[in-house]
Amino acid sequence: MNVLKFGGTSVGSAKNINNVITILDNYAKDDAVICVVSAVGGITDKLLKAGELAQEKDENYSSEFDTIAQKHHSILSELIPTGNEKIVAHLTETLQELKHLLDGIFLINELSPKTSDKLLSFGELLSSFIIAETMKKRGMDCLRKNSQELIVTNSNFTKGEVVFDSTNTNITNYFSKATQRITILPGFISKSTSGEQTTLGRGGSDFTAAIVASALKVNQLEVWTDVSGMFTANPKLVKQAIPIKKLSYQEAMELSHFGAKVLYAPTVQPALDAEIPILIKNTLKPNDEGTLISTSGEENGLAVKGISHISNISLITLQGSGMVGIPGFSKRLFETLANEKINIILITQASSEHSICLGIDENNVDAAKLAVDSTFEYEISLHKIDPIIIENDLSIVALVGDNMKNHQGISGKMFRSLGKNNINIRAIAQGASERNISAVIANKDVKKALNTLHESFFEVKTKRLNVFITGVGNVGEKLIDQIQQQHSFLKKKLKIDVKIVGMANSRKMVFNEDGIDLDNWAAQFHYADKSSLRGFFDKVIALNLRNSIFVDITADEAVANLYDEYLRQSIAVVACNKIACASSYKNYINLKRLSLKYNAPFLFETNVGAGLPIINTLNNLVASGDKVTSIEAVLSGSLNFVFNNFSNKNNFHDTVKRAQFEGYTEPDPRIDLSGIDVARKLLILARENGMVMEIEDIENNSFLTKDNLESNSVDDFYDTLSASEAHFQNLYASAKKNNCQLKYVAELKKGKAKVGLKEIPKGHPFYNLEGKDNIVMFHTERYPEQPLIVKGAGAGADVTASGLFADIIRIGNN
Ligand code: ADP
Ligand code: ASP
Ligand code: MG
């Protein structure tokens, strides 16, 4: 005898029912088959909705009914297109009964649990009827038996408790005489000992099948659903989840109790008692292996087998000094909740006995508060304990696995991963069996928590980085190209999966949680939302993804002012914008502190020398205990370009114009020529070298004239440059006479920092610096004579993008 159960999606359309029939037909070749079916997918919810509307005197219950009726008629006529008059008549009659019931609920506006069970029973009665009639019509040896005549419960409506003695007798008696090859049984529905219609609880068709399978002691129970087994996490929330091949009964029970809806939790117990393995299979992909649940869950020694979650729970906390050392408080608390039929999902108690904290379904919270406060009224009035405290909008995430007890450090890893991603843990519980470790977190963090834990425990090998880019201009485009080009290399070699999830320019912003398609990212801006800094921030926060990285490619102070908020949300910041690091020391050091506190890297290698590894080199020197005695550098590609091209033949004005035209200067060339940009870079290096310094502490020996410096606009500035040509020619002539090159040099020596134009003699490492190159010389205790030199292109979109990219990868490797 085979027992197979098919869920709502499996019987949700004529096409899927045809799949089911094919499967049954195959099984029936070998042995008799019992097939338990759910209601057509979504119908139980619709029945409930119609009932609730009717109860609320909302006439829309009628259109809800019409949808239900229409759905069944259309499935039936697709399955049996002709010669179906009698079957259609019976269907219409049953639907008419349903309509009467709904009209009744409307009239008395009452939907008691008892009526609700009667109402919901229609779902399985209708589906089983249609399926059985179709099979008969196709000549199969098939009969429908109403499970209400087999399964007996107490009168606990909406979730009847099975009376196993009479149920088992009914089932064995019936099937010992049954002669049909295939029996269709409606799942979920039952009758009470006094003959009223009851149900086994939402999702209860799985349970029906387990009850029948264990009564008949069959070899295996098969649960056919819309996914290929019990997954490592809910596949709807965690894309990378994979089916678990083998589970023990206990593991399956823990996972389903903690929210893995694919198997209704009570299903496991009867199977376990009768030692019947449960195989979960996918009706839509019948060749997939599925999950086998049996006494042995052994499979490749993984400690954590799955992660599940329950949303919408509340925590209630009973606390007070009066509880310490006095027995009986917990007993009274549990008794009170039991009397209210409130199920306790999780318990934690501080070892001080000063408080006890319980997780319950949030729908029960009002009843719980009322009952508990009344039980402890006397102690509350004496201030021995406090009125119970309630916290809502919470979820439980649980790691499950038989072998967790043999592995150290699992809870440590769990809490570390959650903490790293800024997921606050409200309470924790670990079963004494150590088969389950649960954490209570905010509802809003569930998806992130599941993905984070899944990555930590099942995908140790790849780490997903979620990148958000603000300022998609020249450099941004290059960065996107580089990320796209390197994506598979990084995934393969470094096990880093870089996804750009959000990007914005000054006008528009685009997001895609699964990663923006980089093949045609630019086109997506056409349909995108208007961008705003706050809107971008809000969206990043709302997406709440693990390993989020905010990349700032603007030169905008308002963007820099948001780093504080990003870091506080444990979102890493990568910036080529140097405003933040060159602002007040207080701000700089605050960002560094936040980065440490919230475990969110703050990297800005491209602030100095674009892609050149200058800051990273300095950081490594300092971290490894070397002492930097001096830094000398040429840090302005623009000034380098200007002084490499300016001569007695090319006047200064035109040279600067050309530098601007070729993109070597800021839009306002005064920022470069005044030396302020170089001063900012030196400031950042000094700070990274551990010095407390402000921009005012840097001596800026400008080579510009007073008129140049006091110009009020860019145009005005250019005019003053022409007027000062003689001054610039003098600088040139003097250098020429001394056989020197003019370079704008930044120096940090003996705690003093200065920038200014210098005549560099032949033979000096700076003398031959070409084009827009930068150079930095570190003299340190370990490099006393020959300095450590970093040299190369210090500006340009390509190299800046690769510097940003290197920072992103550094975060991934972290
Ligand atoms: P059926 O109607 O076949 O009984 P259900 O909807 O009750 O199907 O259960 C299947 C669904 O359970 C899946 O579609 C999936 O969304 C959900 N689910 C939640 N957690 C898990 C998990 N760990 N593994 C597989 N499915 C899960
Ligand atoms: N139809 C019922 C429900 O949706 C039972 C089931 O599908 O298992 O809850
Ligand atoms: Mg189900």
C-alpha cells in the first residue's frame, strides 16, 4: 500500500492535477494507492476570507464565493470537457450548500470556530470530489472516501486533537475491506466524537496522510508539494537554499515547528511512532530527489542541517525581585497560559531567576497579558513583580541539526554573523538537546538574518557583497565595467560575489535586490525613480541586506555628511570623495570610531593618488610597528601636468586652460592651483599616520600671486593668470637657471606639514616625474636611507575606479 499526499499547488490547476493523476497511475501499477489531497491552492484562504467578510456584514463575501465557485467549475470543465453533466450538477449542489452557509454567517454575523471548520471543510471536499471523478471518468479504479468518516478528534475546533484509538480502528477496518485500487481522501478534515465537523489545523493535510500511513503501517509516506524537499532555509526568502537530502525525524520536527511550512509539524510524530520514513517530493519536478525523513538523518556530517523562522511573535517578560528563590512562579505562569490555550514557542530564563521571558504568537498577546496580570495581581500590587512587559513585531530564527551538540562554536558563529550585520538579538534559547539554537530578532531583519546565516553555515565558500554606488559618472561607469568584467573571476578565485544592488546619479536612482543587470545598466536609468541622497539612504536601509557597501564617487559634502549614518547601520563606506577625511579632525576620528564600533569598514584609498596603494602602504607600515619619519610627495596630477608643460614658450594661462580642458583639474582650477587639494591629501596621510591635525596646521606656500588668490570667479582667475605671466616666467627662469624642475611638493617631517612649489634638482626621484603621475616617498625606521616609494598615475577615471574596486574587494576578503 502506498500513501501519497498532494498539496494545494499540486492540485491547484487542471494541468497540475493531470500530473498528479499520471503519478498515481504509475504507483497503482504496483500496489494499491491512498491519495490524500489538499484543497485547490489558495481556496482555504478564500473560504476563510469569505466567512470573515460575511461575519462583518460585508456583501463582498458573495464575490469571494463567486471566485471560489468559478475556479472549481473551470478546473472541472478542463479536466472533463464532455459528458460531465451529473458531475457538474453535484459540484453545483455542493457549492450551493457552501453559499447557504455563507449567507447564514452573513445573517447572524457570527463565525464561530465551529462554523469556521464547517466552512473550511468545503475546500478538501470539493478538490477530492473533482479529482476522484476525473480518474473514474478516465477508467481508473478509483473511489473517494470522506475522511470525516475515518478521522476522529475532540471538539477543539480549528485544531482538533486526534483520538487515535477510534481513528486507527476506523482506518484499518475500512481499508481491510476496500477493494478499489486508488482511494482519494480529502486531507485536513475530520469529525469530533460527537459528530461535528472539525479540522486538524492549517496545513493539516500532511497530518491526515501521516495518520493514515501509520494506522496502516505502510512502508513509506510521500508528501508531494511545490518544492523539491525540505530546504536549508525557506527558498522563497533565501535564493541559495538547497534541498536537504536526509533528515532525522527530530530534525524535521524542529524545522517544521520553527516555521518550515513545507511539512505540517504534527505530521512527524505518527510517522516516527510507526517508524515510517517520510519522503518529500516535488509534483512539478517529480524526478528531483526530494528529502527523506527517517530515523537516521546522517548526511555528510554537516552540523547545521537547516535554518527556519517564525514571524509575528511577541515576547512577554515576567520579572521582579519577588521571583528570586521562590518556587512556583513559572508553574503559575505556564498554567495560566495553558488555561488560555496559548502555545509557548520559546522560553528563556535568566539564571538569576529574576525574570522569565516567553515567545508566543502575537495574536495571543492580549489574552496573555490579561490572564497573566490577573494571576499575579496580588504580587503586582505588592510590587514584588512588575506587570508583564510585551514586545511585538518579532521573529524567531532557529538553527537546527542533530549534530550541533558535537560541534563547538556554532552559537558563537551564529551570533557573530548576526551581530556583524547589525541584527539585534532580543533573546536566545537553546534546547537541552542542543538540536536547536534560536534567536529572537525584529520581523524586519528576518530576510537578512536568514541570508546571513545561510551564507555563514552553508555557503562558507562565497561571500556576497551588496554594493550601492552614488555618483555614476565617469569613474562610476569604469567601476561598473570593472566589476562586470571581474565578476566570475572574483567568484571563482576569491569566493566573492560582487553585486551592484543600487546606483544613483544626480537625477535618477535604480535598485535591484538580486543585483542590477550590468549588461544594460544604463538603460535602466530611463525608467528609474528620481534620486535624492535621503531617498537613496532610506532604500539601502529598507533593503537591509547583509555585507552592504556604500560607494561614494561624488565630490559632494552632503554625501560625505551621510557616512556617519551609513556606518551606524553597519554599512561599509568606500569613498573617493575626500571631503569627510579632510574635514575637521573630530569628524574624521568619529567616522573611524563608528567604523570600529559597528564593524563596518571605512576605506578611502583613492583620496590620495587615485588607485595607487598609498594609504594602504602607510597603514601597513604603521600596523606592523614601523615609525614613519617623513613623507615627501608630489600628489597633484594637475599641478604636475601644468609644470611639466609650462615653459617660456607655453604661457601659464594657456597651460592651465589646457589642463582643465583635458580633465586634469577640478572644474574650478583654483582648488588645484592654490595647493588646497594637495594640502587635504597631506592632511589625510598625516592623520592616517596617527597625527592629530587640522587643515590650518598645514603650511601652504602658494606660488600664486595675491591677485590670483583673491579672484572671485573662475573667469576672473584666468584673467589674473594672464596679468601675472611675468611672475610665472620668473619662477620658470629661476628653475631653469638652477637646472631644476618645478614640482609642487607635500612634506611631513618632524610633526610639521607643508606644501609648496619647489625647485627639484637633477637626480632627485621627483625630477623626472611625468604627466599626471604621483609619487610618495616614505622614510621610516625600517627604510632609513632608501625610502619606500610608491609611484604611478595619480589621476584618471580608470585608475580611480580600480582603487575603489580594490577597497571593495578588501572588504570582501575581510
Ligand atoms: P502544500 O500546499 O504542498 O502543502 P505548503 O505551501 O504548505 O505546500 O508548503 C510548501 C512551501 O513551504 C514552499 O512553497 C515554501 O514556500 C515553504 N517553505 C518554508 N520553509 C521551507 C523550507 N525550509 N523548505 C521548503 N519549503 C519551505
Ligand atoms: N487546505 C488546508 C490549508 O490550506 C490544509 C492543507 O492544505 O494542508 O490549510
Ligand atoms: Mg502544506
